[in-house]
Amino acid sequence: MKVLVSGGAGFIGSHVADRLLGAGHEVVILDDLSTGHVEQLPAGARFYQMDVHSPWLDELFTIERPEAVVHQAAQASVRRSVEDPVFDASVNLLGTAALLQASVQHGVRRFLFASTGGAIYGDTDLVPTPEDAPALPVSPYGASKLAAEVYLRTFHALHGLSYAALRYANVYGPRQDPHGEAGVVAIFTQRLLRGEKARINGDGKQTRDFVYVGDVADANARALTSDQVGAFNVGTGVETDINRIFALLRQLTRSDRPEEHGPPLAGEQRRSVVDPRKIETLLGWHPQTSLEAGLSATVQYFREAPAIRPAVPAPPA
Ligand SMILES: NC(=O)c1ccc[n+]([C@@H]2O[C@H](COP(=O)([O-])OP(=O)(O)OC[C@H]3O[C@@H](n4cnc5c(N)ncnc54)[C@H](O)[C@@H]3O)[C@@H](O)[C@H]2O)c1
């Protein structure tokens, strides 16, 4: 199948593109490189440096004629969405609407959307959280992702466009950006490898559902060839606290940094874990990578990725 992957130069999108190429699909990537990296583009994909909102979008669809769209591109920072909700909505909502419009105009058969578990459900006592739990986002980022899901439902009702919104939990793994508002795994890994302080916010007992990026790519590959429509959580259903992440990474990086705690982050969610039973039942997807194996692959990547990140030598055993 010919698939247009938006955001394919980014962390998750590049793994999705790799997986789709490996499964024999033809892949075309659209990315404006605002947070993505050329070095992460898979060799077998054609690349267009373009905004999802570009006036050339129609031209791209006319030239490439994709049969499916896998939409990973986004303004993915919660903090930036709070500072600039208009920019967030312009990328995450208007950009998605533009891709949806081009998709129906050019006969796309399947549309996948990178949605979010944590930011859509907000603070909830229902853990692990199922897809039909109330959506109560507490950030413009969560609101724009939820609004984009409503657009997907509307385009399905109006034009029959088949779609799946994949609500990712906390994705981690190789190629995650350790700068700015990144995932805790990437930040801690890079800091510990450099012998720097990796400070835990608050008591570190806040929990998250850590899902390995390779498993997320696999969920996309399965959803692409399925005709199941709707929202699907993509997570492990397992809660892991930040203290455990620190302890595992400390061991894997062979760091001797003591556990250090800072003040708690204002408004930080205490627990966040999604219920993956729907995707397991309807798409046969199960996370395959244990936390230990995924963290180990991540540490290995950060040691050996001089092209994108400064090389970090392994400490003596
Ligand atoms: N990382 C996570 O834990 C997580 C969790 C839930 C949802 N998501 C979602 O998964 C998707 C991928 O996230 P990521 O962590 O890989 O982030 P990322 O920043 O690494 O990837 C986003 C990619 O989109 C591109 N992009 C951004 N704005 C664009 C625009 N206007 N036009 C074209 N390209 C644009 C960037 O250059 C980048 O390559 C996003 O939609 C994000 O909201 C991520």
C-alpha cells in the first residue's frame, strides 16, 4: 500500500515509517523538520519538506496519490500549547483538518491519527483508563487532540473515511529528543550517561504507562491494514513510577549518581495508565517489549548516536 506518513522525521513517525517499509509498503514522508531530523528519515522513503498546512498539500496528494495517511506530525509540547494555544490549534487541529480534507478529495482509504492517552483523559480515578472514560483534557494540547478526534469521527460520518485514533501512553525509545519537554526516559538516559544530575520531580511516586516505540510502530502497522474504526489506547496497562525508571536507568548506564529529588511539578498528574484491552481484542496488538529490554535498547542508542546527539562514551564496567 502507498502510505503518506506525516511527521516521519520525528521520534515516533520515523519508527512507524521504518516499520511500514519493512512490511513492504511504499512510504512517502511529509515533515517540516520543526522538531524532526533529516538523519532519521528512512532511506527507502520519498521525502517532502512541507507543513501539514501547506497550500501545496493538494499538489502532493495529486502527485503521490497515497492510499492511506498515517498522521504523526504535531505540535507535541504540552507546555508550548499552554503558552501559545493558537499555534497549537493551528498545527494540531487545522493541520489535521487540512490532511483530512485532502484525504477525502483524493480517495484515501484509511487514516491513522497519533492521539494521546494521558492528555485526553486528564486527571481521572479510573485507572487503567479505558477509551470510553470521560475525556477531560487540562491543556490546549489535550483539547486539540480531542477536537481532532471529533473531526475524524465527523469525516467518517460525512464521507465514510475509515480511521483509527491511536491514543499513545508515554512512548519512549531510541531517537527520542532528550531536550526541552522530552520524555523522562530520554532526559534521564542522556544525563546519566554524561554523568550529570538527573533530578526527579517531587517524591517520584507519580506513575506513567511506558510503552516502547517499536511496539507503537507495530500498533500503527496493524491499524493500517485493519478496518476497525474508532479510538484505541496504545499502552501496556502497567503503572511504573519515576523512581523505578531512575533506578533501572542508573543500573543500565552504570551511573553512580544518587537519587535526587526536586520540588513537585505544579499540576502534574499523579497517575496515568491506559487500558489496552480494546486494541488487544480488536487488532490483536500486544506490547512485546519489556520495560527492561526497551530501556536497555534506549541506553544503547544514546551511547552510539553521534550523528544526532553528542557521543557519550561507555563508562568502564
Ligand atoms: N512521545 C509521546 O510520548 C507521545 C504521546 C502521545 C502522543 N504523541 C503524539 O505522537 C506524535 C509524534 O510525536 P513525537 O514524540 O514523535 O514528536 P516529534 O516532535 O519527534 O515528531 C513530530 C514530527 O512532526 C513534525 N512536524 C511538526 N509540526 C509539523 C507541521 N506543521 N508540518 C509538518 N510536520 C510537522 C516535526 O518536524 C517532527 O518530525 C505526535 O502527534 C504527538 O502528539 C506522542
